[in-house]
Amino acid sequence: MLAATKRIAFGAAVMALAVGVAGCSGAPDAQKGAHGANKKAPEAPKNVVRLIGDGSTAFTGVQPHLTKPQRLKPGQKPPQFVVFSWDGAGEDSQKLFSHFRDVGKKYNATMTYFLSGVYLLPEEKAKMYDPPQHSPGSSDIGFNDTQGIKDTLRELRGAWRDGNEIGTHFNGHFCGKEGGVGTWSVDEWKSEINQAKSFVKGWKTNAGLKNEAPLPFDYDKEMVGGRTPCLEGQKNMMLAARTMGFRYDSSGIGNQVWPKKKEGLWDIPLQLVPVPGREFETLSMDYNFMYNQSGTVKGDPSQHEYWGNQMRDGLLEAFDRAHKGNRAPLIIGNHFESWNGGTYMRAIEETMKTVCTQKDVRCVSFRELADWLDVQDPGTLKKLRGLGVGQAPKGGWPSFTAAVAAASPAATAGRPAAHAKQH
């Protein structure tokens, strides 16, 4: 299980925003919904295994269960994307990683798991981690033990084979003004990113698990995006990451509008969403609902059901205003935690059940969303970004996207998805 010190540390920036000042604040028979409209990539051949480095990772062919992105046709309504993502992404005694893998398969949803690199580093090797502005072996979320590493590896393998993305939550989760990630330079971020990669690429040696199967992907190719601890340090992180293979970032705070690029990366932030019964909005993350409701992870048990319903209904309100309005992707962030009796995990599962089963909705990973954005006509994306929160185009979608240019052969014909380039 994960080390006892595993607890998410949150910085002042996220906590301040959490108060929500209005305006700134294994189912093979999966139901139709997330990807039914597009052709899925075939399963990777079983005999394709090319070990990388010490065998901690391997090239195993094209990732299965992914869709090929398609450019919008003239007059076509954009699909409604929903991205569910998980910060930390380790399997511990709560077994929430494995549970939500099953939930994703049940409702035909692929997701993004942001792995903390130190979850693959054993406690006795802690000093291998040399965090910026901290002494070697420091970590605000601890490290792991052998069983916890094995369990996390099992879920990472299965998650990738299910079509999910393995992104990064970096390593030690340092927040605040004293050495927190928001104070790190570009070079310090490069060190942090390189170390996050190294712990994934070298867990066999570091943990002495020579007989364990490799992770079925090349992490130098797989790591194309992340979310910073406490949503701090985005600017310098992006300046570093854009030179290191990243294609997107989800460390920002925004509204339910279409994404744009920042520092050369797709900026796909968490979003302000309604809090039913309250006069403000808060970020689309379990922690922020918890902070507004109880201010503690163990609030009044008599309120647990209400709080979970409030989060679920807030996310569904956000979904509805996008689905009926500007069709902007809905971005949701979570943690594998049982705060307030696990009520937020229930809220997420019920939200997935409601939205991911709708035929014009695609519950996808950030990488799949970035793939789709990459093949769209730039003029069309600019028009989409001109729509405000919940704003449907005047005259309807057929006229709004009627001027979309037909996809040129160079743009889409035979173009493989970026995530298929696992060489």
C-alpha cells in the first residue's frame, strides 16, 4: 500500500479559489457513448514487446481502444467532450484506482491518470529524488513500499491497455511560498520532469522488482501532459515542458470555454462550475467542493450524502450548460480519496453514468482531446472560442460551422493519432 504519509498537500492559491468567489473563483458490453462515433484502433499484437532500458517500460505497439480524431465537417455540431482526470494515481488499500478503471470500462470512458513519480520509488531509495529547493529524499506525499509499487504498476498496465492516458503529477507535491512549485525556475522544472520520467523508466532497478512485467509503453512518448501540485507554477512548468515533449497542460483555472494554446501547449484548465444552492462557483475538482462544504476531510457525517449530491448536481449543471450551449469540453479533476465518507467518489461515478452513456458525448483523456483539437481547422476553433459560457451559436450549429473548410488530404487523410506514434 502507499506510504502512510500519502496525503495531498494543497497550496494557498487553490484554497483561496476554493471559496468560490463568483466570477473568479469489466464491461465488454459497454454502453454506447464516449467513442461510438469513431473507429477504434485495433488491439496491439500480443507478441510485440520491445524492452526499453532496464525493462521497466516497453514498446508494445499501438495503444488499443483509442479513436482516430476527425475534423468537423461543414455544418457539423462539435461532439461534447468530458475529461475525467485523477491527480496522484496510485493504488492503495482503498483500491480506488482499480475501481474506477472498472467504472470507466462500464461506461465506455477513457480517462487521464496523472501519476506521481515517487509512487514508483521505494522509501529506502528516497534520496534518489533530489527535489528543487529541498533536500534529497524530501516529499510532501511520501514514497511507497514494495506492495504499493506492485499494485500501482498493475493498475497502470491495465489502465493503458484500456485506452487511458498516463500523464504526470510530477513528484514531491511541494506547495506554498517556501520552496513550493510556484517558486521554481524553468531549469528546476526541467529537473523535476526528468526525475518524474526516470522513476517510471527505472522502477525495476530502483525497487528490485526484476520479475515484474514492464509497463507497456515508452514513457518518453506517453508523457505528453500533466497537472502541477496545487495548480501552482504553471508558467515556468510550461516553458520547461514545451521543450520536453508535452502537448498540453491542465494546471490552470478557467471557465467553460474552448481551449487555446499557451506557450505552445494546449491550455486545458480546470473550470469554474455551479455549486447548487450557493451563490458562487468553484473549481471542477473534488477537493474544492470538499473545502467549500466542510473545510475538512471528515465533516459532519449527516451531511455526507447531501455534499456528494451537491457536487454531482453541480457537475451535471455544468455539463448541461455546455451540452446545450457552446459545447466546450467539461474538465473534471479528482483524487483517489475517501473524503467525507467517499461521497465525492460516488458523485463522480454517478456523473460518469449520466453523461458518458449519451450518444453524442465522448468521455476521453486529455491526450485524445488534444488529438482532436490538433486536426481541427484553426478558423473553426477561433469561432468556437468566441462563444461564452453556455452560449449556443445564433442560428444553430449548421450555420455556425457551415463555412468549415473540407479537410485537406494533408490534414487528415491517413493521419495517425499522435498517441499511436509509440516508437
